[in-house]
Amino acid sequence: MEGYVATIGMFDGVHRGHQFVLHQVVQAARERGLHSLAITFDHSLRREQVLTSLDEKLALIKGTGINRVEVLSFTDALRQMTAYDFMRQVLLQQLGVKVLLTGYDNRFGRNREDGFEDYVRYGRDMGIEVLQLPAEGEVSSSLVRKLLAEGHVAEAAELLGRPYQLIGHVGHGEHIGTQLGYPTANITPDEPLQLIPKAGVYAVKVQLPSSFHPHKGMMNIGTRPTFGQHPQTLEVHVFDYEGDLYGEQLRLIFSSRLRGERRFESAEALVAQLKKDMILAKKQS
């Protein structure tokens, strides 16, 4: 049978709540002999920070078993489209949706002015069955962002269903870590809008292009106040690794926050603390 069981959402982070909805779409499609479809949006006109890059989001969605992901550009024209027009022009005519599953609080269309009962009525007119899924716990992308902004990466991982991750390329820094005996890779995130956790020192795993298994490491997010005023940097020290990482793409997997950022009275005092950080990071990463 041709057609799709579909759902719509930003799916930022593809957290446990999103995963529940997507799995229900896959199951409903199998039961009806249809294909499963997730409709999401790119970062057009987006200003707030995101939990995943677009590519990472698409990979996570497909990992739930969804047959197809359709990415719409979140333009002004789309933003001004009513829910009725969106259902008729995009869902029905463009994508061939036969069944629409919505989350318990999911609303779409201009100013989100319509609700579930309206979607059901519109769907009845155009031959789209509209179903609403129950709430699946207190999980939201905004809550995950709040936890990360406070440095609670372990708690955020519980809501995401996996550790928070950041992908970036290694660039040149000021070599302060090398001078201290802890050489670091200076990371520039590939997704400029991706949320950076609160400043501090973190236990992380580092996936290198040349290694199948990730290395343990510790990461500093901050302005290096011991050495004067600096812009915020993301620097990772990879344990038990020697090699040139410049220009390489790394995946940083956050395990726990070890401590906050602070200014030390001397480089020697900082090195003494880094030794303690490394011991703890090896246990927690």
C-alpha cells in the first residue's frame, strides 16, 4: 500500500520523548502496511542554540527505524502557512501522508493557532487520519538545554537516552596546555548554533578518526583566567595519545562535569589541580 504514517517536529536532540513518538510511527506504519515518515526542519531562520547539527539529527531519527526523513526549510512562507494549508499542500499533496501522529503537546501551522481537534477535523475533510499520542514523561529539548547550560551533562544524558555529544575540528591554539605538560586539541564546533555546556572541566570520551574505540580524556570549556583575559575556548586533552590532530574532526562525548572554572594563583597550582582532574576523569569518562 502506498503512503505514509507521519509525524512532525523539530526533534532537536532526538531525546527520549522524540524517540517514543518515532517508534510509535514505525509501529503504526507496520500495522497498516505503510511507510514511516518523520517531517522536520532545517536551521533556516533559527536563532536559539541547538542540541544537534542537522546531519546528526537526521542520523539519530533514521536510527529509530524511520523509513524516510523529509527536511523542510523553515522559511517565512512556511511559518505563515495555516495548519489546514500545511496539511493539504505539504502532507497530502506533496508527501502522500495518510496517517498523522502528533505528540501530546505538538502544534503546527501559523502561530500554532490550531489544536488537535482542528487537525482531526481538517484531516477528515482531506482523508488523513490524525491520532494523538500520550505524554511520555517530562522530557523536552528546553529542559535538556537548561541542564546543559548548568553543566549537568549526566542528567541531560538521562533525558537524551545517550551522552551529550559535540563534533568539531581541531585548530591551532596558544599551546598553553603543551607548556603545562597537558597538550590539548583546540576545538571549533562544526555546528555554530550548537549549545556548549557551562564553563568548567569535564570527563569526556574522544572519538578520533583513526581509532575504532574512543579515548578517555578531559575537556576544559572556559576563558583560562589563570593566564589573563581570553575568549572562551574548548580544549580537550586526550589520555594516552600522541599524534598530530590538527585539522581532524573529533567527536566529544560528555560523561560528567568535574569542577567549575577558576583562577589559580600560579601555573604550578593549576598543574597540581590538573593532575587531580586527570585521575578523576579517567574514572568517570
